[in-house]
Amino acid sequence: MSQDGVDLETSLGYLLKEASSALRAAMEDVLRPLGMSVTRYSCLELLAQRPGLSNSELARGAFVTRQSMNVLLQTLEEEGLVTRPARAPVGKVLPTRLTPRGRRSLQGATAAVRSVEARMLAGMGEPEQAAAFRALRSMVDALRDGG
Amino acid sequence: MSQDGVDLETSLGYLLKEASSALRAAMEDVLRPLGMSVTRYSCLELLAQRPGLSNSELARGAFVTRQSMNVLLQTLEEEGLVTRPARAPVGKVLPTRLTPRGRRSLQGATAAVRSVEARMLAGMGEPEQAAAFRALRSMVDALRDGG
DNA sequence: GACGGTATGTCAGGATGCTGACATGAGTCA
DNA sequence: TGACTCATGTCAGCATCCTGACATACCGTC
């Protein structure tokens, strides 16, 4: 760098992006050897924690559009990692569930991601983590209603 | 949502992604009317604060690849918002600078983004902001060396 | 001075995600 | 019941960004 930060380095927004970017990169690094992407992992993890989630709910949870999640679900279905009923039990919503194979595929990935998160939190005490959690939640809420 | 969070809602990593996503969405909302994207704004803002940055440095600062930044710079150059020397003064590095027109184009965008950041920080006191800053920086550093 | 390592700018090809649009089903209200 | 609103699943087309690769220029050690 030619010159040290004047303003960007003091901006919480920029730092937020920096942290999120670093986290994503670290996750990609550990997931790649397992043949898994971040979006793929997010989808499976969501389904493990909340079985029966719909396509749209998964999309919101993984921060992608319905359309993107839809093609991902089709792939996962072909690979036998998830199942969706052929016809909607109610409305148009197709509740998705993990197959045993999907659960197995998720195991290693979950462990890898946990280790990344642990590394990220190393050097932070419990109260600092709690403070960070409160701060981030406050930011999310403040940005949401102002939308 | 079908069910309240079991684990994801308590994960700092997930919350970090959520906050970053909300911030980006809010920025896009205020920048779109100005005919500007987040990456475009980031590039111009970087150049305003650190004139003479190279393509690669801009890419790192805006969290995209050199290749992506390169095509953006070509566009900005065609539109007369930035200038790059035809030949590198030293090495291969082409120092980029904002034109007066680029500076003008940036003005409104900067104000808009500042307002978003202000909204994001509303409801947080000074010590909380400082705590959040320290926590995020700690996370970035911890993720970087482990890479 | 020569050499290996590193960083840069740039080109082509491909993967991923998004915007726009449509039909369908559920809930609301007159 | 019928009209209106909203959310969903899905299709097609497009934009964006990335991966891979190459030639070139600096910088260190020898």
C-alpha cells in the first residue's frame, strides 16, 4: 500500500466487509478439499438444523435468491443429498429434507467450519464475543427497518 | 420461518454474514438511484483517499480480483472518471487517479453511504462501537495468519 | 551479472448468481 | 363468491465475478 488509512481503516462498515470476506475465504479454503462450496454447505446446514425448510426459506437463510437456491436444490436432489416431495402437500411449498447421505456429507464440512469459527474467535474472551454479538445484531436490526 | 434458531442464530460467523449482507443491500439501495454499484463506489472512494493506487491494490481494497477490477477501471476510464498513464512510469504498475469528473461523481455517493453507515450505528454508543471495532479486527487478524 | 521468487497487467473461458417474468396457491376483505 | 394482495416455484436471459494462463518487471541472493 502506498499510504496508511485515512478513513477507510476507521470505518466499521469497511471492517465489517473485511471480516466477512476473510471468513468466507477461510471457509472456502477448508471446504474445497471436501468438494463443497459455502452456499452448498449453508444449505445443508440449514436443513440439518431446520428440517422441512422450503426453497425460499433456504434462499433467505443462505443469502442468495430463490432462483439460485432452486438450481442448487436440483443438483443436491440429483446427487441424493436431499429429498423433496414431487407434489406440494400444501400450497406450492416443497419442504426439503436431508437424506442420510446428505447428513453424512455434511458431517465433515460442519467440523471444518466449526474449526474456522473457533480460530476466528481465538484471542477473544467470552465477554468480548458477547459484545460483538450484540453490536452486530444491533447493526442488522438498524439496517433492516430503515430499508 | 418454521422454527426459531437452534444454533445458527447463536453463531457469530452467521451473524457476521448477515450484517455484511444487510449493509451491502442497504448500500445498493442508496447507490442505485445514483447509477452506481458498490464495487464502483468502493473503487472511487479508494482512489479519493489514496490517489495513485494500482489496479491490484484497488482490487484487494474492494475485495474483488485483479481481473474484475481491471475491466471496471477500463469502464471508468472510458467514462472519464479516472485516468491511467498509457505506459507504466516504473515496473508494470499503472497508478490510477480520479479526474475532477470522477470526484464529482463520487460526492453524492459518499454522502449516501455515510448516511447508511450512520443508520447502521444508530443505537450504539461510542464504547460499543469501539468494542465492535476491536472484535472485528481481532477476527480478521486471527483468520489471516491461519490462512 | 545471472537467477529464482514474487507481483503485476491482461487475455480467454467458464461458473455462479441475479433480474425479469409467469402461473399457481393461500389469505384478506368487501 | 370474486377481486386483490402476497408468497412461492420455476423458466429464460444476462451480468458479474472468478479460475487458469501468459508475458513482463522488480527484488533478493548468490
